[in-house]
Amino acid sequence: MCSANVRLYFNPLEDETGALETAMFYPPIGLHHLETPCEHIDVYNRDHTRIVWSGCYDDYIEGDYADPHNIPDPESSQPYDPTSGLGDDRTNPYSSVSENLAIIKTWDIGLSVDLGHFAHPFIYPSSATQGISVAGVNLLTGKTVTEHRAIYADTQNIFDVKDFSVVLEPGGAGVIANYAGVNQVSHLRSIWAFGGWNLSGYSNNLWHAIPVEDPDFPGTIAYLWTKITPVQDRASGQIGISLYSPSPRAGSALFWSPVSGEILLWGGKNETSALNDFWTFSPSTNTWTERNASGEIPPPLSDFSYTQGFICTPGMDTISSGVVESAGYIPTFDDLCEYAGFIWGGELPDGTLSENLYVLGFKEGDFRKVRLSVTHPPAMKDATLFFDPLTGRLYLYGGFDGTSYHNWLWYLDTQDMIWHLVKEDCLEGTCPYLSRTSALVVSGENRDVIVYPGRNVISDIPKVEPFFKMQGTFGRWIGASEFVSWKVKGDCDGDEVRENLWGSKCSLSELWYHLPGEEVCNTLSEGLICTQEEIPSVRFAEKHVPGLKDFKPRENILFISARGKLIAEDMTNPWSMQKLDEIVVHGSIKDIDLWQDRVIAGIDGGLLVIDASDATNLKRERFISTEGRVLKVKVEGDTAFFLTNSGIGYIDLADPSKNFPDRFACLVRNPDGTWNAVEFGLHCGHSGFGIKDFDVYHGIAYISAGREIVGLDLRSSMFDIIGSLRFDSLIESIRMSQDHVYLNLRNGEKPIIFSSDGSFPEVVGEHNITQWVEGIEESAGKILRKAFNNVEIAILQ
């Protein structure tokens, strides 16, 4: 166990089965740190050229970057050797790799499970739960990576209720300083919990849990739970239900105020009714105080949603925004912003539902009802709220409107108090399960919204996807298995067998300019569905180029190779394209690709690097000799891979001193039909094997040679042959994406090959994206394809 010192979000949950898949989540509250075990995790360079291997995030961080020299190779457990890979650039690991979701987990009475040391030390006849833990769930895998047991200051009092309210307090012992010589872990946050119910009724107990060194398991952390007795009860000798606390209840809103250090409690429900009283608890004096709420006080509500954050003066985006100095005084956070609690929706006493949002200001303790914007979520209960402190957005997910459950996603801009619908209800394809309650967090540099659905309201079937992420601000949901890594997992129906076409490109249209979608898991039907988007209206243009070989667009600049020339055209107006410049080379340019602001041209005898930073003044920069004729070139990151009529090689373009490839191997077919890649230098002559085309994805290459396709692992020290497949017809074109290789054969067949991270290739089906495989390009709202000596352009409207 080691301290990763990473940011974790806290979502307490109640779990009636012991499985995360059927958990009941409470509202997310605040930030938390837990001790996290150092697990090896796949991380990829931003340029996608090399796999690196990381454990705890902080172990390898130097400033904002990780040094690949110090990252163990998963195959050998030795320091990674960049010379055996594809370059030596530094990489910034995605911060979400190390973020976890922290949860409180309870187990119901009656479950036949062995809880081990997570079980309560004993159980009363009235207990509603038989055990509790504080656990950390990895945001990328949905799996529990660390779990901390509960120990008790007084073993006669155990935390055995359900439907309690909880909030975090920053590190600090609070009212508990030491227990039997146990040392508190001061940098971790403590937990406050109130109320709930068990078989004897509703409770008004207040509990405090602090992280400590576990006295029975050295080197691990436990949470020490203590029942807090108000000083008045203690002085009067009161036993049982406190007379000086809020009345017994469950489902209250519980906040911690950074302003006063007090616990704030509003509302809840008991056996007969919902409540709307307002209380504060002072840890320093150990007393509850009922407050006279002021402002626009919410009515009594049950099953409402709540979280906490802050509200800033309009014009200040977040607490990190710049502040203008005025009259020699720079305003502070307290001048511009106020910590606040948010209470939304819920069920009113008459059985109707609320659509209102109330803001509780922590400084004055006053309530304010937010006026509804034109577009806003309808009246609901059982929704989930989360406040993102970096954007100032209040997110709302899911909810029940009295008739239907929803999985839509909204956010409120707390600057102008306007609601925005991010994603409507998702009813087909990859969708979060419709659930009673869920957990939501916003994570990472891109502020990705991640949802952990709660209890499935449709059926009790196991949930294949543990969580879902919103791709882009107004994008689509993607499941955990889709974004854990580029290696597609693809178990759609929960039978632990991968659906072969999961993640493959697909099309619902025969129109060439309709970009492919992907086969993804339909989480409602447990089958596959194509995610291809609707076709926008289009207009068409065409550029005739005699001797056209290849083209590549860069925004509105189109680079064309034809008859020994590289031509730069301005296609801002595709009906009247303007030539900007051209370069003539000796021989012909067979293929081109782009690298930064350069064009990499495959020509007779090598690669020509052309400076195209100014498209009106193309310049030869350097020549990289390959001896043989370059048929194809493909750039990934800073690495240019190239195919000749006899073999394959690559060069690191970032080193301007290099005029020869870093590596090159001749492709040799053995008498028994197997293949070898042999490094003879650059002199291996013409192979005669019909080498024609290739593609590369994450260092895995597939080469077409006549009727055969050959896979190579270019990351390996020996250019290992992955495998080969032979078809009944010549291979005309090839294209790779993630774990799939797409082929167009001369006889019209269109096989899809699956090969995950270098596994032996196998044909898993046929595709219907012939034009994309032949070479569809997209740039600046335009879709382009090669049609004989023409570049056809579809302009999206």
C-alpha cells in the first residue's frame, strides 16, 4: 500500500447485495483522499506511438510529466528502453488514470456473504446492516482498488443504519484526538454522518469517522467511528434518542461549512412526514442549535437531491479567474464568492414533485429560490447533483418524474443561473442504465462527466458496463469498456465472451460521404448497434488533377501529389480552388502524409520532408534515404512509417539530424508459407511478393502482399510477425482503426480482421464502409475522396 495522494470524489452508497452493480448511491459530496494501492495501468502517449506503464500517479511525476525511462515495461518488469520503442518523447499521463470514486458501502442484514473484517463487531436485533467500509473505486475500471474497515471508539455503539446523510470535513481530528494510542492519518478527510433508520425506527445519531492507522493490520488504514453525544445529553445522563439534536429522520441534506467549520443540516423525513427545519452542529462546543431559517425557505421535501459548492459574483467564472485590482485592493474569494449548498427537486407533502432549486448561503444561513430559466429540468425526485468547482457548473443527472425514470444530463451555469440540456434521454445504443439513484463525478483535464448508475429499474440483470462517460460537452455516452484504453474489451451481453464486431466501424448508409459510426453495446437490449450520426445537408465540388496519386487536407489547404509534383491548393471556396505553390521532384510521389506543418512525401529512393508552414512557399527541408521506392507513408506522432516494395521501416522525424531510417526490415516469405521480417539494412532488393499497401495503428502494422495480409509488431526488438491470413482474391486496400483491420478485395469481399494489441489476426465479419477503407478524409467541414483523377468534395452544411 502506498499513498498516491490523488484526488478522489466521495459518494456514499448503500449496497444491498455486496455488489457495486446494484448499489444505491447517495449524493456526491466534496473531495477526498484515500490510500491507494500502486496498480499497473496502461497509459498511452498523446501521440499514440508507444505504450508506457504506470503505477501510482505520483511515483513517476516530475512536474507535469512522467519520464518514460523510469516506467517499467509490463513485459519484462525492467526499465522501459525507448530505443526499442518508437521514440523518446516525454508524455503527460491522463490525470484520470489515478482518480478514484470514494464510497461508503454497507451490507444489509440477511445477506449470505462473508464480510470478514468489514463486518460489525456484533449485530443488534434492530440492526439494518451487518457491515460497513470506506472504499475507493477506480474511475477507469469501475473496480474497487482499496477498502478500509470500520473500527469503533465504543463497541457498544455501531453504525448500523441505512439512508443516512453524510458530508466530509478536511483533515483534522475534530472532537476526537486519540483512541487507545491509535494515530490519526491527518492528511485524509474525516466523515460526518447523521440519521438514517434501522429496524427500531429512525435515528438522530451523529457519527464522526476519522482515518487512523489500523491497530490490527499494520500498514493499513481504518476509519474510526464514534457516536457523538451532545454535551446537554451527556450532562443530563440521557441515553438513547438525543433530546438536544434534530428529531430522528433520514434523507437530510448535510453540509460542512468552510466558513464556520460547522455541520449544517436541513430537512429529511420520518415515519409520517417530510421536514424543513434547519440546524447547525458545532464540533468545537459539541452542540446542536436549531436556526430560524431566513429567505425563501424550501417547503418540506423528501427524496430531493443535494450537494455543495459555491456561488460567485457574475463575471467571475471560477475561483481561478483573474481578479482586477481596484483602488489598491485585490478582492479575495470571500469577497467574490460564497460557499453554498444546493437543494433540488423532491416530493412535496401533497405527493406532487418539485422542479425548484434552492441555494443555502453558508455565510448568513439564508435560502434563495433560483428563478427557473426558459429551459430547465422538469419536476423530479431521485436525481443526482454534482458541483464542479473548476467550471462552476451544477450538474443534474437522471431522476423520476412520477411516471418515468430518466438518464438525461443537465447543467446549471451558476453565473447566469441558466439550465442547459447536455444530453437527452438515451434510449438506444450505449446508454447509462435507468436507475433510482446514481453517482456522478466530473473528472480530468477535459472535465469529463462520469456516471455510475445505481439500482437498475428495468430488471435485475447484471450490468455489463460499470460506468459511463459523456464524450465531449454535448456528445454521446461511451461505456467503461470503450474508454478504458484503445484496446477494445467488448463484452456486450455479460457472458464474458467478446462480441467480435464490438467497436468496429459501420455504416447505415450507402452514401460515400456519410462518415462511419461504430458498433457499440446497446445497454438496453444487450446487442450491438451502429452509432453513425445523421447526415447533414451537403453540397458538392470537384477538383480535377491529371495524374493524381494522393492528397491530404490540412484545414482549408489541400496538398496533392501528381506526376512528380506536390501542389498546395486553397480550398476555402472548393468550387474555385486557388493554387498556392508547387514543388517538382525527381521521379514520382507515390504517397504523402502530414507531420506538424510538414508534408512527408514518399518518392523514389526515400522520404522527402517539405516545409509547408507557409503553403504559398513550399520548401524542401531534407531527404531521408530508403534506397527502394517508397510506396506508402504513414505518420503517427513524430514517427514516419514507410513501406517499400521489399519491406517496412520507420524514422523519428523529431530529430532533424537523421537522414536514414531508424530501422528497416525486409519482408521474406518462407517456403512453408510463413513470414519473417529480417533487418538486412536497406539493401534487400525487390521481394516479388506483391507488396502494395499497409497501415499502422499504435505500432502494429498490417501489410498487404498479393492475396495475403501480414501483421507485424513494430514495437518489438525483432519486428515480430503477429500472423498472416490468405484470401481468394487480391487485396486492393487496407485501413486500420483500434483493434480492427478493414480490407477491400478485388472480388468484392470486404473482410474485417480482429487483432487486439498484437494477437493473432482472425476474420470476424464483413464491413460496409468500402469508400472509407479506400481513403476518405475529413477537414474543415468537408469530406474528401479520390475518384480516378479527381478529388471529390462534400461540403457539410
